[in-house]
Amino acid sequence: MSKPSHLLARDAEWSTLTAFVTHPDPHLRLGVVSGRRRVGKSYLLRALADSMDGLYVSAVAEEGTVTARRRFADDLARYAGVSSDLFRDDAGWEPLLDSAISLTTRRRGTGGLLVIDELPYWMTHSPELPGLLQLLYDRSQTGHGHDGGRVIVCGSAMSVMNDLLSGTKALRGRAVVDIRLRPFDVSTAARHWGIDDPATALRLHATLGGSPGYRNLTSAPSPRTPQEFDTWLPATVLDPGQALFSRSEAEYLLREDPRFTGSALHYAIINAVANGATSPAKIGGLLERERSSLTRPIEMLASSGYLGQSTDPLWERRPVITVADPIIRFHNLITVPKRDLIETGGSARAWRESRPTFVSRILGPHFEECSREWLRRRTVPSLGDGMSTVSSTVVNDRSGRARHEIDVIALDRRSGRATVGLIGEAKATVVRRGPSDLERLDRLKETLGDQGHDVTNAKLAIFSLEGFHPDLVAIARRRGDVLLVDLPSLLGSTEPTVLPG
């Protein structure tokens, strides 16, 4: 089943979902799709249901169980082309689910598809729903229920969706597909917003991330240049009267998950991380709380996608904690410090005063992460196979008195010794990178070798926001082991300046 032309990217997800639906298994099959709000889950699943002639139903927030079941019955009736009177008003969830699976399989055979979007809304008043799906699944497996049928449940409340398949929960071991839909990368997001200028695309992605739903929250045209971005941002993300206002969106995203509703502690943790606390101890210090009391809420925020935790791949130290969602990061670093000015009509001034913070604490780290993500998605000639990890790391110099950050490292670790495939630097500065940057990478390569890691075939990479000095390009061409990636290359519009030899 070919992917619809209006569906941007999502090739892997589409392939997985269509294979799930068309699998020849004669029994009922269950799948789970999750992801944060506005990431495009509903758009993807509606396209799937339309392509497969399936039934798509969506739960509604703050709707009672009787109204929800009646709405479900109306959806069933429309799908079957019959009067809704044929479904009793007092029909419970089990007969409604049973009827939905029967109708879809009658139309499509074993591949009949039922999609239930935003299941957590229904679970607030009907927590038995996963158990009922388990019951229907088990009956089918033992020959006492439906022949065939495919059911996909979806939701944005990540803690609820993660819990569906955990421990002894009803769907544990029964769902054969578990997709967590990710935001678009910077290149795909640029296409979605219709932005051709790489510098503008990076700034927008650093602010909003790759969730495609944000484009529908503004009536302003997409910015086309960095200068237009400086006008567009105060009129949208920093305007309290707009739906895209970062404070409204950050609070909305956290309220989406019932486990975080009204929790001042979760807000405080995110704010502490945004302001530089990268470990539980540092977060506890800022909040004046014991580190042990923060373990559970930090884990919940991480599993729900609000915080990121990355372990140093060389030294396997404790994870470094970061704010994972760009708009929440932007809100805490830009909007919160300028709240009074913004709320009194000074958004343009607030943005002018905040641009140094944006460049150093948002654009710079985001460019580094986009560089790592580019490498994860791309096969680089001569890098070699088996580079299982792309991350950042910190190394000490030979004297042990200085620490050096490596922005991008690709490696494979076995038995405590790493085989390093690439060592890279990613800088979002306003100057072009030159030979001194390559010299620094050479020194870091030597240091890693002195510490016992295999750097025999390691390549060197420099990612630059503003391009490269001609002297560096000439040296890289002579050496043949250097990869130079500028911003257009990062977005896929051009090839890297130098490919490894």
C-alpha cells in the first residue's frame, strides 16, 4: 500500500502500520501509537484508515461515558451506512467494540481496521477499556471470538500510553506494534513550513521543534529570512494573544498528561533543567529538595518526553538531563525571564534583549543536536559499519587538568574499549570555521588514543553554521579523512563540502 502523497515523511511508520494491517494472521491483532500533542498522530492514522477503508474514531476530552458511547455508536452507524437507532443508547463498551471489529472485518476481511484516537480521554471515565480489548483479543486467539480484525489505539498522554504495555497491564504481550511518533527533523520541518532558507529553518526548529501541528496555530506567513523571523517570532510565539504563545503551549502540553496536572514540582524541575541543572543533585540544589525525592518525577518527565537523558558513551557516567521539547525550553529561557515585558505589550523589545540568550543557550545546543541527528540518519562513506552510538562526550587532556567537550562522536563500544568512527565539532557561531578547529580535533583524537580507545580509522568532522575558511577546505581535501558539513548540507539541500576518502 503506497503512502498518500499528502503525507510528508513518515515512510518507516507507514510501512510498519500497513504491514501490521495487511498481515495474514487470521486472529485479532492490536497496535499502539503514541506521541506528544501536535506531532501528527491523528493525521497519520486518519490517512491510514482512509487508505484501508477502516473506521477511525476519536475520543473527546472531558466527555462523560454515556455521551462518549453514544458518539461511538453514531460513528459505527455512519461507517455501516445504517441508522444510529440500530445501536442501543444503553449499549456498553464491550458490545460497541465487538460491533466495530465485526463491521470492519465484514468490509475488509481479516485486515479490517479500527483506530481509536486519544484513548486516554475515554480511560478517565472508563478505565476498563484496555481490559475489554484484552478480552476480545484472547477470545480471538482461542477461536471463540473474531476471525481477524486490527485495532490501533493512540494517545498523547504519554504516561498513560507508556503504562498500557507495562508490567501486568492488560495489553502487555498482546500489542505487536508500539510506535512512538517523533517530531520532524529540521529538514522535513523546513519543507512542511515552506522555508527554503536554512538559517531561518534552523531558528524555527530550535524554537518550536518539528511538531507539524504548530503551523496551523498561526495565520502569519512563514518567515523566509532570519530578518523576517525576528519580526515573526514576537508576533506569534511571544504574543500572549496568539494560540502559539509559548507559555500557553508549554502549560497545555503538561496538562495533557493527567499525572502532571497541577504539579508545581514538575514545572519546577523543568525550569531548573532549562536553567542549567543537568543532574538530580543539581536540580535538588536549585529546588532545595533531597535528590532521592526527585528520582520518580524526573523519570516520569523523561518517559513522557519532556526531559531527555543521555549517558556519556565513553565513560558511562550518570545521564545528562536536558529539556527535550524545544518550545518548553524556549518558554523557560526566553518567555519566563521577560514575562512582565511581554504581557505589557513589549514582545518586540523582549525578543531583542533575549537574542543573545537564544543564540548561546538555544540555537547553539540545538545545532549540535541537529548535527548528531544528521549523522544518525546518514550513511557516511568510509565511516565503517557498527558505529552503534552517536552522541557527545567529555575527555580530559593528558595532564588531567582540563576537560574538553566533543560535540559529535560516533563509536562502537565493546568490553570497555571504544572503536571510534568519527570525532566532530558543531559550532553555531557567526564566523567561518578554520584550520585551528581541525587542529583541535586532531589533539582530541590523540587524547582518545592515549586513553586506550581505537581511533585508527576515526574521521574528523566539522559542522558549521557559517561555512568554512578556504584554507580549511584545502587542507581537508588533501587529507581525505575530514567531513565538512555546512547548514545547507545539514538540511539536505547540498552535499557536504568534503567526503571522507
